[in-house]
Amino acid sequence: MKLLITGGAGFIGSAVVRLAIARGHSVVNLDALTYAACLDNVASVASNPDYAFEQADIRDRAALDRIFAAHRPGAVMHLAAESHVDRSIDGPADFIATNITGTFNMLEAARAYWTATDKPATFRFHHISTDEVFGSLPADKAVKFTETTPYDPRSPYSASKAGSDHLVRAWHETYGLPVVLTNCSNNYGPYHFPEKLVPVIILNALAGKALPIYGDGSNVRDWLYVEDHADALLLVLEKGVLGRSYNIGGENERSNLQLVRTLCAILDDLRPKASGSYADQITFVTDRPGHDARYAIDPSRIRDELGWRPSVTVEQGLRLTVQWYLDHAAWWQPLQARAGVGQRLGTKA
Ligand SMILES: NC(=O)c1ccc[n+]([C@@H]2O[C@H](COP(=O)([O-])OP(=O)(O)OC[C@H]3O[C@@H](n4cnc5c(N)ncnc54)[C@H](O)[C@@H]3O)[C@@H](O)[C@H]2O)c1
């Protein structure tokens, strides 16, 4: 099938592009190439005859209409978004424009194209979203996010993603657009932009810098290897029930402090310091405003209905990730010079 994938030069989108090509799909990668993008993420497929790249902004409706008409995709996987919570605190406007208005443009362009092509039964609009739309969970391990958990977003980022989810459901109910939605937990893995927690910790550790932990490090996240997420996304695209949403998570809850200590232990093993442990560099810094206490996904629906399982444990995935960063300095070094990377953001609340 020919897939129009938005945000395919970003972290998760590029994993989906690489996997889709490996599985024999054709891919049109639509990306504006913002500060978070890197075309090196898709260099391994760039010369494949089944791959095409379109630099375009989802805020530009005319560009979207042109791309739908030129490429005639069989399905859309919509990942393009502003994705960094700390940046959303300092500058929410871009999050509203891209995540809400941009998704509106994608829905309208897809609806116009789907209607003009006689509403093919196989067409799908897959909207990729986050568990952050559900808000913050109590510490009680029995409570997890399901697909019926009420939305309760608490940051500009999660509120903008919640808004986009509501639009997608409305376009299904009102116009019959064939949609599926997914809400995933925190991803980590290769090509993760070096402003997010896992790469920040690995790269600061290697540079001998402080390893910053927000607050007391007790905030819990549910970690999933990015390639397992990409696998789940292609499965939902192919087999998900129309109008339905699927929560995706690896059932790997870790506090931020536990996660950072695990990364330090892996680094101590793979690239030992002359003396001491990388954990000696851990430093506690002022907490993020409105920092959600806990996220945890109940993945029963995607597991029971579609048979999805993650392929690696979080310890295996983190080891693969640390090794990847050790082997790919040529990828991450230039990205560290991009605006805002390496700075404390999200303090302007
Ligand atoms: N990272 C996570 O842990 C996580 C978890 C669950 C869901 N998600 C969702 O998955 C999607 C991808 O996340 P990511 O971490 O890969 O993000 P990312 O920031 O790494 O990549 C986003 C990509 O979208 C592109 N983009 C941004 N604004 C655009 C615009 N106006 N027009 C066209 N392209 C634009 C960027 O250039 C970039 O390539 C997002 O929708 C995010 O909400 C992320």
C-alpha cells in the first residue's frame, strides 16, 4: 500500500518510514523539517524507488491538497507534531498551530481526496497520539490508562494533542472518514532527538556533565522501544477497527530516577569511566511546572484484539539504545548545536 506518513523525518515517524519500506509498502514522507527533524533518520531508505520525500507544512492546506493529488496515497499515518512538553510551556502557539490546526488541515485534505476518489473502502486515516492526553495517574499500580479513561490533559502539549484526537473522532462521526487512533506511552530508541530525557542523559554522561533530574525523580513513565511502537502502528493501520482507538505501551513503568540509574549502569558496563560511576553525575533540578506524576498504559485491547506484543524488555531496549548512541556520534553531534538543545527549557510558566 502507498502510505502518506507525516512527520517522517522525526524520531517515531522515521522508525515507521523505515519499517514500512522494509515491509514492502510505498512511502511518501511529508515533513516541514522543523528543528526536531533530521533527514539522516531516513537516509537508509532515501534512494529506495518506493520512497518519496515532500517538504511541506501541515499548516499549509494548499500544499497538502497538492501532495494528495500528486501521490494518491492508500492511507495516511499522521505523526507530524510539535512534541516537546518543555517547549510547549515556553511557547504554546506553535503547538496549537501545528497539532490542532495542522491536524484539521490534514483531516480536511484527506476528506476532500477520499471523497473525490469515491471513498475507497480500504482508505485509512491513522492519527498517532500520546497517553499524555489522559492526564496524571495516582501512584496506585492497579490504575492504568485504558481507551475509555476520560481526557484530562495538563500541559499545552497534551492539550493540543487532545484537541487533535477530538477532531479526528469528530471527522469519523460526522463525515464518516475512516479513522483509527493510537495513544502511546513514552518512546525511546535510536534517532531520539537530543533534547529528550534518554538521549540527554546518555550524552551528558559521556560529556562528563551533570545528569539533570526534574524534582525528586519520582515521576513515573511507561517506556516503549520505538521500533516496537512502529510495529504496533502498522498493525493498527492494517487491522484496527474503524473509529476505534488503541493504547500502546510496554508495561515498563519506571520512575525517572530508576530509568537514569539503569542508563548509568549500562554506560558503566559499555563505556566505563576511569573511576567511579556515571550515577555520580546525577543532579536534581527544579521540577517542570505541572509535571504529571505517573503515566501507565493498559495495552489489553491491542494485545487481545490484534495480538501485538513488544519484542524487547526495557532493559534490552535501553542497552540497544545506549550502544546506538555510542556508535552514532556523527548523527547526534551536529544536532546538539540546534536552537534550545542543551538548555533548560520550560521554566517560563
Ligand atoms: N516521543 C514520544 O514518546 C511519543 C509518545 C507517544 C506519541 N507521540 C506522538 O508521536 C508523534 C511523533 O513524535 P516524535 O517524538 O517522533 O516527534 P518529533 O518531534 O521527533 O518529530 C516530529 C516531526 O514532525 C515534523 N513537523 C513538526 N511540525 C510540522 C508541521 N507543521 N508540518 C509538517 N511537519 C511537521 C518535524 O519536522 C519532525 O520531523 C507525535 O504526534 C507525538 O505526539 C510521541
